[in-house]
Amino acid sequence: MTKTTFKISALKIVVVISILGFVLPNLLPIQTFFAPIAYAASPNIFSYQGRLTDSTGALLGGSGTNYYFKFSIWDSATVGAGTRLWPSGAPGTMTTSVVQGVFNVNIGDTANGYPDALNYDFNTSSTIYLQVEASSDNSTFETLSPRQQITSSGYAINANTLQGKTPGTSANNVLTLNGSGAINIAGGITTSSTLQGGSALTSGTAALINTTNTFSGNLMDLQVNGSSKFSVDQAGNVSTAGNISGSAALILSSGGTGALTIKTLNQSAGSTNSANVSIVSGNAAGVTSNSGNISIDVGTATQTAGTISIGPTNATSVVIGRSGQTTQIKSGTPATNGVAYSSDANGTITFTATGGAGTLCLLSVAGGVPAWGACGGVARLDQISAATAANSINNGDNAQTWNWALGTATKSAMKITENTAATLGVGNQYLLEVGTIASSTAAPLTIKALGNKIIDTTSAGAVTLSPNAGLGVTISPTAGTSGSPTALTITGPAHTTLTASTEASDVNFNLARTVQFATGALTTQRAALIQAPSYGFVAASTLTDAATLDITGGPKSQTNATITNSHALRIEAGAVQPAGAVTNSYGPYSQCPDWSN
């Protein structure tokens, strides 16, 4: 297929009055007419008209031939450079008829078949370029170079201003609404009259002041002759120069986890603040009908109550009541569980436990609710509540000893178990971890039975198993029902730079000792015994080679090593001819079954 080289030359330039108008200037080899379509509603459509020729200047299309075009807007005039501003994806293909080289495309007219809506905001940049791609077969497109700059027509420039003022919210702007219908003003509003809003509202927010997270200062400041009388800062703190009063009950509350604090204004460093904070409920002079009660409480009848603290941090003294008056601090039901505090005219303080006789103490019990009981005793483990975060207890050089006297046959002194299975930390979660730090000389663990160490460790990490006399170590895994289970695996470490000319045995069964029996004949005594297993199958099957003991071969030599004699199994001469009263001494001895029958 012969490749066609396109050229577009201008037919004419027409100025059209519109709110939004653009013209592409004459640029070789592309020269076009480009102007907006003017409607009362100012749609986002503009007309692109041009004349299409081949590389020799011959007009293409004849009496009418379909050609294919792609249009896009870029921030650079150079083809292959810059960033595409519109459309957001690859531009769609528009098919239009070219007659004697002339064609017209309404870019953005999706109602009549244009593939891409013209949603580009032309106010974001004044320097943009139109890229045109043309094709005769809708397969191979030629990008026409250079891209053509989109410029405003004279009337469109005038339409962008009102009496010379541009739309916006800054100085010398005509105010415009944003996408939410609001006006954002960068400066202030000054008025010599009343500023009023929201009088027609029946719901919602009548006045909203909204700033960014980085704002610093007052959201609101009401002043009289330059003096602040009421202000709210960016953190929501309210400051007033006068009193806050109301004809109904006055309620101060804080939502969520916020604290409600009433305090005097902080003064400069070194000054003495003698102002007092007073909460007073009482009678005016000559009024006797007001009891003057003050209640400080937490929660409601349907909620869990909190804690009331008086002077927990900085108070040097706390005064409750006055001399000569009886003051009581008691629980809601002092007849059954409480304490009454009272002071007489001499200042004597009396604590009286209610609900029992004699001297009682508040004791903590399971559940965390204190109760009156006999004084003395220590805290129990069942009084320790579960940790809600990472927790540690530092005992220093104080050893901790827990002693039990078990009286039930099936009871364990201490259990460390799960109530929910851990599933997220394979190999990294432990119900019990005992460890020392790198420089420690203490061993991490020892376990005793009948007063003897049966499991012992060293600070270096060695582990010794020492069962009590007559006992041993038994490895008895649970029978498997699938896979290839192994009862015992010892993996030798790949040592490096070991001591020269010194043997290093991976496994050493040290049986070199004297074992003494009571007098009497003994038929067989074997220091090490491997008993033959039995194998079976679910259905008829053949096991080709079965061995009770198998050695895969003698030692192999590696880098820089020469082995003179490699033995898969070696029995030393001392074992074949032992000293002492021995009738027969054998090396390897095999007692084969009689297969003659």
C-alpha cells in the first residue's frame, strides 16, 4: 500500500462572537480555519475546517471520500514532546467526508458522532496546541507537524472580561461561583451596615467558616473599637472578655474523648496568678428556698460510670467541707457497701465502714470491684486483669518464687494455653519464650524433677538432658495418617575453620563405662539395639529394598581434602578383641534365618 503524505491548508478565517472562541493561526504545512460554534448556551464544541492535499499539493477527496481524523490538545507545539491535556485517554477517531480537499469537523459534538466530549478547561492555560492525525484507511495515521496553537478571537477576549475585569475571587475580579455554588473570597469583607445571611434557611448551616489544616489564627474575632470581646481560634478554643449567661440552664459539655477543663487564664512566666475558680450554687441574700446543691457526676443511669479525680496532679492540698460541719463521702448504698467520712468541729476525721462490724479494709477481688473485708492478706493471681497492650514487669535483682501445694490429682499448678488459635506467625509466635541478652552470663532455663536437674542449659546455649536414675529419654511421636513422617532427624551443621588435627564427631554415643549387674547368668546384653520394623500396604504392593539400618556410603572428600581410607562402617580392633574373660570375640556378626524350608 502506497503511503499518502497529507497537507492541510487554510480556506478562510472567520471571527465568530461567542463566550468561548479560538482561532488556529496559519502554520505550515498545516493551515486551518478554527472557530467556535456560537450558541446561546455556549456548548463545548468548536468547528475545525481545513483543506486536505497530498505531498504534491493535489486536492484529495474528489467528489467525496471518507477520511479519518484524530484531534488532541497538547502543551507543546513539537510533535512527540509535551503532555497531552485532552482527551485524558487516546483520542477517538472521527470519520468525515473530504470533497475537493475541503472538510469540516465539529470537535466535541458527541451528539452527532464525535467520539470525545470536549471537557478541557480552557481557563487553566493560555498556551495550548491542537494536534491533528489523518488517515485514508483508519489504520495508518500521519501526525501533522507542527501542532497548531489555539488562540482567542478578539470577541472571545472581550467576553472573558466584564468591563475589563476578569472572573475570579482575587483583587479586581468579578466574583464567580465555584463548582459547589459557593464564592471563595481571598480578601476580607468590609461593610458599614449589617451583614446578614441564612434568614430563609429552615435547616443546615447558616454561617460556615472553613479553613485548611495549616491555618493559624482566629476563626472568629468580635471586637469593639479594636478590642477583642469574643474569639474562636483554629483549635476551637473560645475566649471571652465578659460573662457567659443564659435565661435557661447553662451546659458545658465535651464530645468524644475530649476533656472539659475550667481554669483561670495563664499569665506570663514569673507572675503570680491569684485568681480562683469557683463553682457556686446558693441563695441570694434573704432567699431561703434554694438548697444550693452541687452535683458532679459521670455517665448516665444506662452507662458505665467513670472516675472523679480531685487534685490528682498538682494540688498541694484538697479541702472538702468546712470546720464544724459534718461532711460525708459515701457510696450510693452505704448500708451494704461503703465508707462514711466525717469531720467534727475540732477537725477530727472519722472513716466509718458500713455493712459490717469492727475494723474493715477495702479489698480488691476478682472483677476489679473493691469490697469491705478483714484487713491483711495479699493479692491473688485471679485479681490480675488481662493486659490490653504490650506489658513488661522489671524485677531487677529481686527473684520471684511462686509456690503451690496441689491437692487435686488432675490439676496443673500453671498453664499457658491459647483460647484462640494463632494463625499469622508460623515460626515466629511462641506461647513461652525464655531468653538472655548477648552479654549475659546467666543460663536461660533449668527444669528439675525430684530435686534433680533433668533439663539444663548454659549461658552459651548448650542443652543437657539428665533423666533421673533408672529413667531415660523417650521420643514417641503421634502416629501419622499422611505424608512421610520422621521420628528423629539430626542435621549436622556445616562447620568452618575447625581446630586443626582434632576430631569433630557429629554424633557421639558415649557408652564407655562399666555397667554392673547382680549375680546371675544373662543370656543377651546389647548396648545399642535397633529393632526391626514391619511394613504393610492398604492394597497389594511391592517394597523392593527394605533395611532396618542403611548407610548411604563412606565419607566424601571436598575442597583441599584427601581421604586415604573411606569407610561406610568401621569396627575398630579394640572392639573385636576386647580385654578380659571373653570366650568368642567377633567383628561383624550376622545371624541369618534358615531359608532351607
